[in-house]
Amino acid sequence: MKILVPVKRVVDYNVKIRVKADGSGVELTNIKMSMNPFDEIAVEEALRLKEAGKATEVVAVSIGPVKTDETIRTALAMGADRGIWVKTEEAGIEPLTVAKLLKAIVASEGPSLVILGKQAIDDDCNQTGQMLAALLGWPQATFASKVVVGDGTVDVTREIDGGLQTLRLALPAVLTTDLRLNEPRYASLPNIMKAKKKPIEEKSAAELGVDLAPRLEILATTEPAGRTGGIKVASAAELVGHLKQAGVL
Amino acid sequence: MATLLFAEHDDASLNPVTARALTAALALGAPVHVLVAGANARPAAEAAAKLAGVAEVLLADDAAYAHRLAEPVAALGVSLAKDYGALVAPSTAFGKSVLPRVAALIDVMQVSDVIAVVSPDTFDRPIYAGNAIQRVRATDATKVLTIRTASFTAAGEGNAAPIRTLGAVEGAAGSSFLGEEIAASARPDLSAARIIVSGGRALGSAEQFHAIVEPLADELGAAVGASRAAVDAGYAPNDWQVGQTGKVVAPDLYVALGISGAIQHLAGMKDSKVIVAVNKDEDAPIFQVADYGLVGDLFEIVPQLKAEIAKAKA
């Protein structure tokens, strides 16, 4: 069984982003970029399934402009077998479009499982996996915290509001990862060297037959309304006095 | 064209986030129909019919919709979509799973986590864990929106909207329900609570979390939350997590105990009306958003706080 893992290049999660003064977006020049943390969890899960003998090949795919291949290399250094890079002019391709591109790649690759991060930490959309599953007509399990591959099925425990839910999906299927599914490995230096020799196939949106035109027009990007620190109080009694006065008790 | 709101419910009752999402749906300016999909879900539909501003409730009551799995509910949503100008759901685990599926099948780009309706086609939404707000205009004819319910007040009650029953729609199969572990709790639901008491890594253990955070919450009649660090350390269950990737909350009062205030956590609670922080590190970033900060040992302060609150209520 082949597993396809889409990965996204995003601003590193440790970077405190800055909104451009002219409202045109977020400052991205000379900013550290990394693989979306949820996608690292997706790569890790695919690798564990391969190491457990449940999968035969792990293919990492990413969509984006120059340097997106660095993110694919990260997946290869973790242990993915090969990469596919859908090269675009711009970053920030919308989830619906990404889902269409991935659908075309699924058609040529024929994976039994696609594992994605539940959301990217840049646009926080939380859509791509569900959209891909819909376009393929496959079952989905979002927010996975445990994955058990059976014979032609996969049992997935999901983090839902109030607790956990377990679903059984018929393969092929789409999964999206939540934080507690696993702890992703770090790529070792020898594996980083080895990853340089692994193949990355380049494709274009045109050859996949997908129109990249966005459907959402971004009018402005602004700083959120700031919140300033209040006062320090000296005791629990003083605090309760303030809370009574504020009328929140 | 009318707006279709997907209700969040558990068949027996309507989740209060539905009334908040309704406020966002009504802001689109069109009549709002509420879709209640479930099995034996009439009580939830009756509760939805009472919400002020609802024009009609659509009840799809069928075994196919038990547990509201994404595939059948999305197929139902697609079958109804052509009659609606907008499809709306709260940003819950259910809404987030179902709505993008519907959006893709009707070839619409969804707007996730709407925090403000600027006009019927223009919306504000947070990106980068709420560190930037994007204003977007949706150009698709049908709007598909998930709503960050903490940003909207709940619609009132006092209505008696008609309930129309729908038959089940042939949907894609492929998924089946095996089981669920939902923690039973007498405390209010985190996403709708008026007061939340949250604990962080400084609690040190699950036992101390239980012994320190929960009694204060119960004294206040509050829901209990946790930082990601506390959840990862196993002090609190994962559905208590407040933050970018957990629950986003905006209660009247948020009490952060031993939480340093990572940006991912602040993203989940900084819209609370009043924030209180107790932390022994006076430089902790949580104090930059707290209205009232108390520097000190939470193991000493929290029991005092509980006693003072009991006194204040007496």
C-alpha cells in the first residue's frame, strides 16, 4: 500500500509574525520557513505504518514556488521515499485548489491512504483534507489521534469536542492528523545526506489541469485589536474585590 | 436566497454554540433555516425552532445521520445547497469536518473561522493563530462559512419556527461508527461557559491539577481548560485544551493558573472579557494580556482565592 503525504511550507511556528504596515499581508522576506507541524506528524505516521509493514512506499507532495522543494527534502530526510513538487509562481494557493491538484496526483499515484495535517498554521483553514476526500468520494477521518490499519480498513480515533470518537473507514481513505497522534522524529545527518539523492518529480498545475485562480479576494490584512496588560494585584482578596467590581463573579 | 445553518447538537439537545452561529448567519441579511441532522433528533430540532430569528427548521431524522458522520451529512448538505445563498456552521469538530466537504462538492472555496460579517460577501477571519486578521471577499455565488462562535453573542429565544422533516439522501458510505468516549461532566461546556478556569504546566501533575484547578472552577461554576503544555504532560484531557489548535473561547472571565502564555494559547483566549493570571514568573507573557495579575505561588494563592470567592458570594 502506498501512502501520499501532502506537506506545506509555512512560517516556522516559533516566528512571531509581523503584519505589513500597508495592510497587504504578513512580512515573509528573510523569515525562517519550516514544514507545517501537523504535516510533520502526518509524515511520521506514514513512516511508522511503513516501518510496521503496513505500507510499502511513502510519497511526499508539496505545492508552491521556489524553495518549496526544501520542505519536500525535509520529508525525504525524515524517511519518505520520493517527492512530487507542483511548482507554482505564487505561494498561498487556496485549499480548494490544492485539493484539486492533490486529486490529480492521487489519480496518477493510486495511494490507499492520504495523510494530511489537520490545518496549516499560516492560514489556519482546516479544509484541504476534507475537500480532497470529498472530491475523491473517499471516506475521511479528521483530527486523528490514533490510526490502526486493518485488512482493507483503517480504524481512526479522532479528537472531537468533549472527547474521542473512533471510526472505521474503508480504504482508500483520507486522514488528517491532530497534535497527539505521534511525536515526529528529527532527521539524522546521514538521512539528510541520503535525502539529497532521493528523486523529486516536478509538475505544473497546467499539466494537472487545474486553474489556480483564487476564489477569495484578500482585501486587507491587519493587526488584531491589541490587548494591553492591566494591573498587578497583591493578594487574592484584592483580586476578588476587583472582580466583584467588574461584575464578572 | 436563504441561509442554511448546520446545527451543532447531540440529538437530545441543541449545543449553545448554535445560537451564536445563528447570530452570524442572521447578519448575512437573509432568512435563516436551521438543519438538524441526526437520529432521534426531534428534541434538538424543537430547541432550534425556539431560537429568535429562525425562519424554518429542517429535520433530517434518520439512522444514516446517527453520530453525524461527515460523509452522509455532507451529501445531505449538497442536496440542499442549490436552494441557499449561504451555508453556515459553527467551527466545531463537526462543522470543521462536514462543511469543507460540502464546499468542495459544490465547488466553493470556504471561509473558515469567521469572526465578523462585514457584508454578505465580506468577512474577517484570523490567520497565524490570530496574530493577523484577514478581510476576504468571497467571489463564489454560494458562500460557505464556518463561524468562530466565541466572536458572536447568542441569539435569544422566544420563537416557534415551523419544523419540516426531510428524507435521508443517498450518500457516500465508507465510514462507520465504532465508539465514542465522551467525558460526562456536570461543569459547563468549555465553548459556551461564562467563566473558565485553566491550568498550565506549573500544576506539575494530574493530581495537583485536579486538586487545585477543579475546586476553584467548581466554586465559580466554571468550565475547566488547560494549556497545551498541561495536556501534553497528561495533566488534563485533550478536549480541555484552549488555544490555536484547541478550543477558542471568549468567556466573561478567564482565570489562567500557572500558564506562561505562549502565543498559541493566547490565540485561544485573548478575546475573553476579563483575564486573570496567577503565575510565579512576573515576566510571563500572560501578564501582557491579563487585566489582573497576581505574582506568586499558585498552590498558596488558589486556595485563598477560592476562600475569598466563597466569602464574596456569601
